[in-house]
Amino acid sequence: MTFSCEVSLIWVRFIRRKHQIFTGRQVNMTELWEISAHEHHVTTVLFSRDGQYLLSAGMDRLIKLWEVGRWKQVSAFKGHEKSVNCLALSPDGHLLASGSTDSEVYLWSIPDGKILHRFKGHKKTVAAVKFSPSGEWLASASYDGGVRLWKPDNPADSHVLKHHTRNVVTLSFSPDEALLASAGLGGEIVIWSLKSKEKNQKINAHPTAVYSLLFSSDGEYLISSGYDHRIKWWSNPNRQLIRSYSLEMPGVHCMAFSPDACYLAVTVEKGIQIWEVGEHKLARTISIPAKGVYGISFSPDGRWLASAAADKKIRIWDMYSLLKG
């Protein structure tokens, strides 16, 4: 995996606009915007593929669409009967999938928020959803131990991948769409073959639980975070442990790569850690006045970093000032 990580972002300072649900403030010479976004915990955030919108989901059963830059709410999507826990966008950015504690997966059109389909089959909370790189498959993971594959354009075409017996909370497709990784309680990572829909490999990765999984953009590595507060890099295809480093802080440990793959952002209790991928060293720690930080997302151009937290707020940082400040 080759890295060329000089920061090339254009620094543009937006004029702040007054809005009743928006506050902007500067902290330690770093541009930080805060949005009082939901009535309960914000569970996840996700930038649209074109970078025009930021999506958020919450325990208030809503999905909200925000205008990037002005950070003004554009619309709210209603449908789920309980907490919305996870979001995923199709590769073309026209479809949004959401998973909920109501055990259903919804498929929405973007940006109008029309419900296109409700996928039913899980018996408990849906904790993760992911589109495959081509958009052919939509995967979902649940506390019922099930991993399901759905065809977005043919909802009747679905497959159940059976191995896990406890909560499955994270999913990641390999860039070549050959593999799907899943994990959760028990600390075991299961690698599935998309062609055969069978278990390909198994990794005893972390004690107690795996929180998050990511394939690197070139497919050479699978990265995991776990209950032991460690980030682990596994090689492809033999799944040998290449490196491991400690976050030294508790938390949910959601992960996101910057678009250029130069940085890995990881949520921790009351904060976010940003790691330099090439050097495997901690570049910056961001403090957040909320114990639970549940979601994180980079904008497609790498300029913005957004987080979702238990204090009902979304926070957005300008990456240029964050790393140079």
C-alpha cells in the first residue's frame, strides 16, 4: 500500500450564518461547527457521494439531511418505528440504506427521501448496513446473529449467511467485491465469499467483541477495532496480524479512512483520534464533551470530518485547520 499524503486541501473560510439550530465556534485555532441535530443520541453520520449533504441518524427515529457548508437542515426522513442505527449509500449516491432497532432495513431515494422498499427478515436490532462496491448487493447485520445479502433492485433475491450466534455489529466489503467481512460479540471476524455465499476464513481477532471493520482501499489489509481498545491490521489473503496499536482509551471505536487513505479516524470515549496511516502514529486527538461518540465520516474531498455523539449533536471540523492548527 503506497501513501502520498501531503495535505493539498484548499482553505476557504465560510461566512457563518445565523440559524436557530446552528452554532459555529472556534476552538484552539481549529474550525469547529456544532449542530443540535436530534432529540436523542445521534447514532451515525455520513456525507453524500457528491459532498453536497451530510446525513445523520438518531434514536429519535429520524434521518436528517444537512446542507454542507451552511450546515442547515434540508429535510427529515420518517419511516422507522425505533432508533435508526446505521446508514449506507450506494456507489452512485442515489440510494440510502438504513438499519433500525425495529429490525428492518429501509431503502430510500436521495435526496428526496422517498421510501423505495422495506427489507424484512431480521428478528432483532439491525446494527450495520453496507452496499457492495458495485452496488449489486446490500448487506445487513443484526443482533439476531444474522448477516443478510439483499439485491436492491430485486428485494426477493436475498441470502442469509449463517455462522454468528451473537450480535453482529459491523460489516465491510473488499474493494474487488469478492469478500464480505462481519464481526461483533465474541471477537471473531468471519470472511465470506460473495460468489459461494459461504464462510471463507475466520479470525480470532479481539477478546470479547469487535467494534468496527474496514478493508483498505487497495484490498491489501483488513483493519479491525475491538473491546481491547486496539486497532489491528490483518494481511490479505492469509489474514496474518501485521501490526497492532493501542488507543489507550475506551469507547465504541468506529473507524473511517480519509479519502486519500492517509489518515484513519477512530472514535473513543469523549473524543476522536486521528492516526497517520503511513507512519502508524497518532497525529491528533480531538476532545468532545460527550461520553459516547458513535459515528464518524469524512467528506468526499477530505475537507470535512463529522461526528455523531450522545449529547444529541453533530460536530464538523475543517481538516486543514485541524491538522495544521
